[in-house]
Amino acid sequence: MKHPSTTPTREKTVLRQVLNNYASAFHNFDGPRVLPYYHEPLVLIGPAGVSVIATHADAKAWMNAFWGRLRERGFTRASKFSPLHVKQVSSSAAMASLQFVRYAGGGREPERIGVTYVLHRTHAGWKIAVIVTHDPNGVLRLD
């Protein structure tokens, strides 16, 4: 049941702000700011398969390894994303889908990836429970 003062428009604004803040922290390699956005456990689905990250300590190790691989590949600028599509599907669940652009040095073309998130509302606010990476053309039009 929704709180009487929570409207769908307000909740969509809250979800967008959560994801904007998360993306800013993640793509600036700011682990302490990123971890609170993750649900425990966190599920990752991508080309390498499905991984379950049980704790924030595990998420920290995953992030550090992921960021290390990005640096090795020469990514030098924070990512930008657009457009961000968000839909609350129940009082405690929402989905978001977007395209990230990662910028590399040396004149290389940017890398584009699609990402879809499943978020769960907890007593501490919206948390990312599932991250699905996919082709950028697979972004869901949820609005």
C-alpha cells in the first residue's frame, strides 16, 4: 500500500534521483558512495552469466575489479547516460533502463551499453537488487 502523500509522479522523481546519484558515484569510481545503493544480495546478469553478490563486502570487491578492468581498457572519462526510462511496477518494485556511454582516451570511439535495473523499496529507500547489462538497442521504453 502506498503512503497517501506518495504520488506516482513523485515516486518516479525519487527513483530518477536515486539512479542519477548512483550513476554519478559509480562512474566516478566512488565505492563508499555506491555501496548504499545496492540491495543485499545483488544479482548481476550479463554476457558472462549470472552472479549473486551476497554482501556489500562482496560488492566492493566486484566494483574494484570492474573499475580496474575499465582503467586497463583506457576509459578516462565518466560515463553519461540517456535516456533514463523508469516505471514503478508495485509499491515495492520498480524498473529502470538506460544506455551508458563510456569515453576512452586516445581518440577511440566511446563504448555504449544498455543496462536495466530492478529496484526494491526497503525501509532505507530504493535499492538496486538486479543489474542486467545488454545491447544498447535493448533499452526498455518503460515510461
